[in-house]
Amino acid sequence: MENASPSTIKGTGVVAGVAYAEAVWVRPRPELPTAGETVAEEQRDAEYDHFLEAADIVASRLEQRAAGAEGQAAEVLGATAGMVKDRGWHKAVRKGIRSGKNAEYAVVGATDRFVTMFEAAGGVMAERTTDLKDVRDRVIAQLRGEQEPGLPMVEGEAVLLADDLAPADTATLDTTHIKALVTELGGPTSHTAIIARQLDLPCIVAVGAELRTIEAGTQIFVDGSVGTVTLGADRTASLKAVEEYREKAARVAEWRGPAQTKDGHRVQLLANVADGNAARIASDSQAEGIGLYRTELSFLSASEEPTVEEQARIYGKVFNAFPDSKVVVRTLDAGSDKPISYATLDSEENPALGVRGLRIARDNEALLTRQLDAIAQAAEKRAEGATTWVMAPMVATAVEAKWFAELCRERGLTAGAMIEVPAAALMADTILPHLDFVSIGTNDLTQYTMAADRLSPQLAYLTDPWQPAVLRLIQHTCVVGRDNNVPVGVCGEAAADPMLACVLTGLGVTSLSAASTAVAGVGAQLAEVTLEQCQKMADAAVNAEGPADARAAVIDLLEQFQAS
């Protein structure tokens, strides 16, 4: 079915690329029970056994899918299967059944309890409510003997539409059939966006309720670069755009570093990693090193602080993947959406603006110095000439920067800081002279600049790294960096966007660090433009009225450059 005249729906583009195919919707979620008949006492054990059987089947299916997946997809599926088996959730279901509720209603009640807890925690924990609801719906469908909700069977090519995809579904998408994703909810840092980047699948999130007006079978054109879904698009023009996109993807696959613009301006391309496995995967990409090692992700489940020796062993696994290359280690970024039992406060009214990152060490300096000791110990085993840089998250003042730098230099480490607090960008002239480098975390810088939770799907239109206000802060930081001979990198999601990478290069950014799967796309794009053209794109973006205008202006310039 095709509209007589084109109409366009806008969302937030999180993975560039285009697709033209029929729309398909994920299988609907089961209608949830609002009440149920009381289960007789003598039947309650059997009712709980019925629940256990359904949960075991759902978990087994997820584990089988995990076994057939790789990398982050396998991890997501395994984590979701673990949620189905969670003892706390089972205990809450059993309590509901013992009070007389049937299994379906007990599952809803138990899930609602945990959803409330996760939403109160905020951040990444709040984002996991999508996982919880997905587990609930799969188990309820199994209890009823219905088909599990989720991915439909697709024979040809299609664009998948959903309110918000469950991680278990996103992780196992068949990209031979599914050519793009569009969701009503979600945000730039949601599971859907992260895995879509891993799959290099055009993706648009936060479209809103208007997405519901698109019927299954409608032919639609998706442009992930600008975040648009067009109904009734010209078929010939759409197919031409898709073919050009595929040709460009083929060129990207063939790209080999090191990264530089057409006129030879070098930009260092690095990888973001969370552990040794991710570092090994990154070492097989075109990444020149590691630009962000998120150390806290190795300790989220730890009940007590690992010893210096234990930490050194963990860090060593990451260093070993890049024995001769630059590795940038971020010290413990705990707090807010990454609570760590031995490091963070039990409760804060507003944790995103509370004691997180470097602020934790203000009253517990030994926690920081032990980590720096472990990093230094692991770095001693690296090849001669390999550089180990260390940066602190949530630096807000020159006093903090100076204090952290002194601790690093006492241990022979190159000292840096994250620029993610707007005050740090505005006061860069007082902060950068104390440091050897800085790296801009665009995810948090955007969140704090726009006063919008970066995990809120309702605010995704604000938490867009193309926001001119954010780009102006980056521009100011780069000018100060150039004047003080301090390298300025970017390690947020913005670095994974090939077009935005050109803008960042034009602003003066010297290195870009992103998911290793994004490195080739960024490098290939930079190779097609000159530094002067990047600077023109940067000027257009910082002077735009909003993110959509900034994107559109840069796209127009790129087309002009390619035509000339």
C-alpha cells in the first residue's frame, strides 16, 4: 500500500542509513490481566508449578538464542534469560500465588513491584524496565499457550516498527530481512540504539504516537541520518538512494586506517570498551587504540572493593589487547545510573546531580588512589613506549583537575579529565592548563546542558548530540585546548556518527572514540572531505537553530562538496 502524496514523520535518528520496504509490526504484547479468580488453596502449589514450567520454557528459548548469537547480542540475551530465572522475581510471584492470585496476575504484580523499584532508581536501572516487561509478557503468553510477543516472520525485506523493542528481540534481528528499525519510544542510548549500531542497521527512535498511524504493509522510506520516515515516497528515487547507501557501505567495509581527511589532516580513531573481551574485538577493527575504558562496568556486581592486585589483573586484560597502543582509562564512574555497593550512597534525591564519578573520592580518596595504583601496576607490564592515559569523570572545577592530575603524575600516568559538566567546558581555560588531555563525554554533556535525562524517551528530542548549544561548548573547549596545546577528544555517542564526526573535526577535536563497529564508517567519511570542508560544516552546525537544522545544513554541504 502506498500513499498518493508523500508525508513525513520525524523521530531521532540514531544509526545512519536508508531503507525502502514494507512496514511490519512486532507481534503484539498480550493483554494484561487486571484481576483474576481466586485460586483455591489446595491448587496453589500446582499453579506455582505452572508458572515455573512457563518460566523455564521462556528462559530456555532465550538461552538457545544466546548460544547462537555473538558479542553484545549474546550478552543481552543471556542477561534477559537470567531475569526470567531471578530468585527475587520468583519469590514475589510465589507470594502472589500463595495469597490466592492466579499465575498470570501474580506475574503482573511481581513485575510491577520491580518496575517501580527500577524507575525510582533512575538511569540505566530505569531503562531495564523494558527488559522486565518483556520477560513478563513472554511468560504470560506461555502460560496462556499463545505465541510469544516479539519479532514477526518476514520473508522479503521489511522495516520493523515497534513501541520499543525488547533487548532480546533487537539482539537477534535477521538483517537479511529487516533493513531498518523505527520505534515509538526509546532514546539514543537505549538497548535498541546500541544494538542497531552494532548491526549497522538504520534506526530511528522516539517517533512518538504518530508512528501508530503507519499500517503494516505500507511501503515506507527510512532515513536514519535525519530521523525521517516517509510514506508515499517516490519508488524510483527511494531505490536509487538505497543502492547508493549500499555502495557506500561497501566502501566503508573496505576502508583501512589510519584516519585522515582528504587533505591529510590526521584524526585518531579509538574504541570504547568495557572489558577485556570488548578490547579483543576492538583490536580486530580499524581502531588505533582505546579512547574510553569504562572500568566501573567490571565492578557493578561486586559486593566489596576488589584488591589492587585483582583490579590490575582485570585492567591488564584490556591492555593486552592493545599492547603497543594508546589506552585511555576512565576511573570509577559510579553513582547515578551505575550504583556500586561499596562506593556509592544508598539513596540520593537526584543521583544524576549527586555524588558520582570523581566526587565519590572527595570523602574516600583511598578508593581512587588504590585504583590508580592498580592501573599503574598493570601499565608497568605494557610494551615500552605504549601510552597509558587516565581520566576522571565529572570534573567540574580547576581545583578538582589539579588534585587528580597530581595523583596521576605521582604514579607516572598521563593525566586527563572528562568534559561532561557544562561548567568544565565554560571554565576550560582554568582546567586544561592542569591536564595533559581532555575527552568530551557528549552523552552527559548533552544531558546536563539541556537539563534532560538522557535515558528518557520523552526527552530524546532534547538529548540529541547535534544540539547547537552542546556543539558550542565543544567548540569553546577545542579553542582552549589548541591555545594550551592540550589534545581534546570526544568519547560519547556523537563520535560514532560519521557526519557529526566531520563537524567535530572541524571544531578542533583531535581524536574520536566510539564503538569499534562504528570506526570504519567514521574513517571512510572523513576520507571524503577536507579539513576546510569540515570547518564549514562545523560553522553551519553551531549556527543552526536546532539539531534538525544542524543535520540538514551539514547534509546540504556534504552534497555540495560531493558534486563539486
